[in-house]
Amino acid sequence: MSDVLLCFCTCPTQDVAHRLAEQLVNERLAACVNILPGLTSVYRWQGAVETATEVMLWIKTNRAHYPQLEATLRAAHPYELPEIVAVSLNTGSHAYLQWINDSLA
């Protein structure tokens, strides 16, 4: 089983997404961050159904770096409760998964 994680985090704007992505890569908390614009989110917040245009981050990291990555996102993110979720990457190109770990070292 790989210790590599794919984390998801929505952002309110392209500028915020780019700033967070650069910070995570510069601090070696992420090997790579993909920025996906054009996302529409529908969610319940404080008793009301909301709709927002957002930008999604796909963040490649590993289990060892996840706690600091989450703390960094919480501190730097403009949302009161940012979406920060992660899934394990159990299968993938061995060379790519190794590159992720090497990039975080």
C-alpha cells in the first residue's frame, strides 16, 4: 500500500488557489498541485442551501506531510471551514508515486 495521498481543497478564486498551491509546493508539503477552475458547488451552510463558483485543488502529498499540509491550509485559507479531504492512492505508476515522495524530501 502506498503512503501517497490525493487531497482535495476548494478555493473561492483562481488567485487564492494559485497562492495556496505555490505555498504548499514551496514548503515541500505537496509535490504537485493541480488547479481546476470552473467548479460549481451546491452545499448546506448555516441552515441554508448555497451555490458558489469555486476552484478545486488536487494536492499530491504523503501521510507524513498531511498533518502539516492540513494545518497550513487551515491557517492560510480564507474560508471559515475549508474543504480539506484526502484519499489514499493505492495504485499508480510506481515511478510517479516515488517521485511524489522524493519531491517531499
